[in-house]
Amino acid sequence: MIKLYELSGKNNIRFSPYCWRTRMALNYKKLDFKTVPVKFTEKKLIEFSNQKLLPVLVDQNAIVSNSFDIAIYLDKKYPANQKLFTKSDMSFDIFINQWADKMLNGALIKIVINDITNHLDPKDKDYFIDSRTKRFGIPPESMADKSTDSLNQLYKYISFLNSILEKQEFISGDDIGYSDFIIAGSLKWGMQVCDITLIDEKNKKMLDWYNQIEKLFMK
Ligand SMILES: N[C@@H](CCC(=O)N[C@@H](CS)C(=O)NCC(=O)O)C(=O)O
């Protein structure tokens, strides 16, 4: 059976946006899989993948890391199951992946960074604070920002996404596709750890879209 190594926090909470993207992709393709929780300080568990980030997917002899590469792998390996990439080329999904990682996750991280810290065991907490201080140049505590300005930046992006859903049913077009899981994964990351409303009521299409995806694929 397929094994999905996923980042896990305190009380087994799964909050990684990238791991959620892969989990939704597997559920969408109706593939059986089991998950292996990996904490920040348990990277030994994925040493066999020769890199240090989650998700990692193991399928018989195949070891694949990076959520986008995993999605490509799944469509290639299981072409008879519903396709994640529905267009003739991947340029749209590449754009959405980059946009979500840089812009949407960038807006979210400031809002949720302290909440992530609070969902970690003490050992992982120390690792997270050190590694993020190195990455961002300031400690999570100083970076955390739930001000109106910070929320408005996120809501601007949510409203942009809502405007797409006013024209078509899914981010990917008339049919659901991997780009929907990219965006939904980022939002799930925030919603798992933070109790602030991340999709405001004004953006009704987005709210309905997210609830539908959560119900069907975030299992
Ligand atoms: N581009 C990669 C990013 C993977 C990534 O950054 N994963 C994070 C979890 S959200 C991770 O494993 N972090 C471990 C660490 O920071 O030590 C993907 O799409 O899979």
C-alpha cells in the first residue's frame, strides 16, 4: 500500500499545506494509502528519501518527495484514475503552485506562525523557532501579525480567488484539478492551527468551494 509520510505536531495534528495537497490528491484519485506521522525532530524517519522535507510518498519501489512532483507521479503511475492535471500542459498549475507558495502562504505565515508554535511538542517548538528565525531573519514571536493590515492582505487574495470562482466552478476550470488542492492545502494549513476566520463571509463562492473540497477530499 502507498505510504504518505506527513508532518505532524502535538496530538497528531497534521498542518502542512504540502502534505494536505498530497493527501487530497490521493483521495481524489481514490488510492488506498496509510499515513506515517513525522515530527520536525524525527527527520530520521525520511532519511531514505535523501532530503529533509515532507511530504514523502513511498509506492512500492518509488520514493517521491515534493508535493508537486508527487502529483505528477500519481497521474503518470495511475492514468486510469481521475486526472489531477486536466489540461494539455501544466503551465496553469505551475503558476498556481508558485503563487500559493510565495504569495498566499506568505500572507498566511504571518497570521499563523505563533499558532503553529503552540501546536508543537517542546522539542519541535525549539527546532521550529530556531529554523524559522534563521529562515525569516526574525523570531516567530516578532514576525506574528494578526493586525487588520495583515488580515486584509490575506482577504485581498481570498477575494481574488473568489472572483475566479464567480466565473467557473473550480480554480482549475469546469472540473476540479490539482490547482484546487494547492489552494485548499494552503488554507487547510491555516485553519488547522488558527481560530481566526480565513475565508470571510463576503467571499461566499470561496467558502462553498472550500467546504465542498474539505468534505470530499480532506480525509
Ligand atoms: N516545495 C515542497 C515544500 C515542502 C516543505 O517545505 N515541507 C515542510 C512542511 S510544511 C517541511 O517538511 N519542513 C520541515 C522543516 O522545516 O524542517 C513541497 O511542495 O513539497
